[in-house]
Amino acid sequence: MAPQARIGLITTVIAFFAGIWLFLAPFIVEYQKVGQDWIDATKNDLWTGGALIAISALTLILFAAFALHDAVRAAERKSAETEE
Amino acid sequence: MAKYVIGAAGALLAALVGAWLMLAPFALAYQGSGADWADPTYVDFWTGLPLVVISVIGLILYASGLVEELRRRGIMPRPYATPAGQPQEAPGNQGANATGSENNMEQILLPLLTAMLKDMQERDRERDGAHAGTPNNVQQTRSAGEEGSVRR
């Protein structure tokens, strides 16, 4: 894996944690009182945070899956070369 | 290769989400224009701005990883490609860099030196041919030929 991609993965992980923060922020910062109807800001933060979590998680999972796929193909090619 | 495309797409979407977060308080009007910023506005703006910056950095990194991969597979040419006859160095082979750059210099200078040599030989041959008809200048021609020319 290229070193740039490793740092790119770190930025995706940071985006994932930003999504979790957004999801929890209305209750941590207390602009949303528990038990009351959700205000517009809370709804926006929950939807945006949820979307960010989903995007980042999906990116991480798919990246890992394709990286494993590439690694398996490289290993197969290497073993085929050594057999020849 | 697909992993870099997915990473870049994810980073682009995260950057768009960050941009939306910066605009949302004003777009959804839970922040009145001209009024002091409320807590949700602070949270959204100061989460959105770093998110945009980080995601753009991630996008650039994934894109550069993709470009590197394309160059490694030979799909995209390298900006400073080595000459066709010279074997390419392995990316991790840092120790041989000095020798590699010397070889590059030799490869660049070799055609120039060959052309110069050929030119000098042609000039010598022309001079020999011109003076061959005049017997008085045979000695002079020989000494002139020996002076600055390269002979095989």
C-alpha cells in the first residue's frame, strides 16, 4: 500500500470520529434537552453525523476489502512465479 | 486500484458533508443573520471546517496513491521516464540512487559525445582529403591530424 493511502485512511478515521461527535454533540453541548422535541439543529446534526459515520465506515470497509483482495492476488501471482 | 477510487470518493463525500455543516445553520435558519452565534452554529461550523480541510487532504492523498499505482502498472507514464535501454530502479532502492543518477548523466551525455566524435572524425577526413592533392603539405596535414583529433 502506498504511504499516501495510509495517511488517507487516517483522515477517513478522523471523519468517522467527527460523525460520532456530531451525533452526540446536541446532548453533550446541551442545546437539545432530553425528553423534549428535537430542534432543527439537533435533527440536522443527527442526520449529518449519521451520514458521515456511514460514509466513513463504508469507505474503510471497502478499502480494507479491496486491499485484502489485492494482497491475495499478489500472493497468488508470487506463488505461481516461484512454482515456475 | 479500486481501493484508492473508493477512498477518494469517500473523502469527497465527507468534504461535501463538511461544507454542508458550515452552511446548514444559515440554510436551515436556526442561526439568524446578524445575531450572535448560538451553540449549534458553533458546533456545526467548527466541525464542518476541519472536516472539509481533512477530507480535502485525504482526497489529495488517495488521488496521489491512485496515480502512483497507475504509474507502477505502466498505465500512466512517469514524468521523468528513464531511457528505453536502461532498466528501471526498484522504488525502495534508495542506496543505489547516487549510482543511478550518474548512469542517467552518462546516458544523457553519451549521444552528445558520440556526435562530437563523429563530427571530429569527419572533419579530419575532409582535411586529409583536401591536403592529399598537394604533396608539399603532407607533413603539415599529418601533424594537424595528430594535434586535436580522435582516431580509432
